[in-house]
Amino acid sequence: MSLPLKSLCLLLTMTGFAGAQETTQSPPSPEVDAFAGKLTGITYDLRGTNNLKRLRFDGEAMCPVRPDGTAQSRYETSIPDVGVVRILFQNDTTGWYVFSEDLKFVTPLKIKSERTFALPEGAQARPVRQFPQDIEGVEFVSDDRDSSRVPGKICWKGGNLEIRALQDQVWKTESRRPVVANRRVFETPASETAALWFVYSADGKKAWLLEVENIFGGQRTDLPRNAGVAAEASGLGEQDNDLANHLIDLATDGDVVLARTLFRQFERRLSKRSDLLENLTKRLDEN
């Protein structure tokens, strides 16, 4: 497992920002409004989570949902972009929820820290219809309101993601070969247990750097759960077993990107349990 990028360490550890801090929000666009309209009223079963098991967007905010379908008190909710919802929880942690284009699936993220980037002033935005081709050569710069944060830049070069951080008036530059993890999302390792997500807006104007502590799964409540291996058989805990069954369903459904994203999560979680990881790999091979 790779260790953190030096430049990313500068961006993440020297800035002192946390997931609960406010992200820069743009005025709602027609595209975001249309996404919110389509999302309204859909209930999702979350897979692999400890406490929050069901969510529904009521047109204004996300609400936890009881087993009987009753919605509870709203969470503080924002929609940073098409297909993306951000929740600020009462304990000052944040969760990001990335929805598939057909709204069948959701990928919940537990965030350790986050940061916003934008096009430089005067740069022409290009909508991101093909990812990552449409962001190739486009440089995004950090636009934090707190001037004490280390300035940063990110740019997809077509084969590598270039990350730059300004330290002592000198730009420190490193690059990685990320993988596509979701809609308009690059992923690269942050540590042995965490991942970094680079999320790009649909209009090509903004990007977010997320330090991701945990990745979960989710699906519309009306979709079947086909994989049903019990925790006793898999050797996994109840939550991980639920997520593993969801992973198998995603692979069977042909959603290779989401399946691989969850498998990388298991590689991090089971790094010291090669036997359990081998069992999960065998299940995938059989499907």
C-alpha cells in the first residue's frame, strides 16, 4: 500500500482543516435543481453502515428513515454538485453521498477532511461529459477562505494527476496514477487505511479534495438484495458482510467501477486478514 504524497501531506496536515468546516458553495444551478427534483422521495438502504441505515431526500434535506418508512428529523444538507449530496452531522463530521446517474445506487463516504478547488479567474469552464478526458490539462487551484491554508493546485495530465502545494514560496510537485472510483471521481491512496477522492463538478468549474475514512454502499429500497451469504460463512462482521454482499450484487449487475471501489476498501480493511480477502476475491471470481 502506498504512503501519502508529500504534496498532499502539505495540503492535508499543514492546513488544519476538518471535514466539518464549511465548503465553498455556488448558487444552485438548473442542473443541480433538476438532480434534486429527481432524487426527491427516493428511499435508500445503506449497506455496511453502523447506525444510519436508511436515507430519503424530501426535496430540501436528507432525512433518516425508520424501518416503517417514517422520516425523522432532517440533517443539515447541501448539494455541492449534480449527483452529490453533503450532510453535516451533529457531531461536526460530514458525510458525502455520490449517486449513480440512474439513481439506483449511492456511495456514502465518511470524511476526515475536505478542501475546495476552482478554475483560476478568467479560465473558461468546459462541462465534464466524458471523464476524465474533459478535464485533461485543466488546472484547479485551492479557493479556501482561510488564507493560512497552504495553497494547492491539481491537474490531470492524461496519465498522471499532478498535485502541487506551495511551501516557503516554492511549489512542491508530485504526481500519481489514480483510478476512476465513481462519477467524475479519481481515487488515490492516502494511507494504509484511508483514500483520497478528487471529485470534479459536472460544469467543470470546481473540484473537491476529500480525505475519505470509510466507503460504504447503498441502493434504492425497491431493488432486490440477491447476494445473501451470512456473516458466519464469510467470516466478516455484520456490517462488512452486508457491504460484501452489496459488492457482489454490484459486480453481478455489471457496475464494475463501484464494485472495484468497494473492493479497494476491503483491501484496506482486511490488509491483516489475507484469508478473508482471499475468500471475498474467490466470491467475486465466481460471479
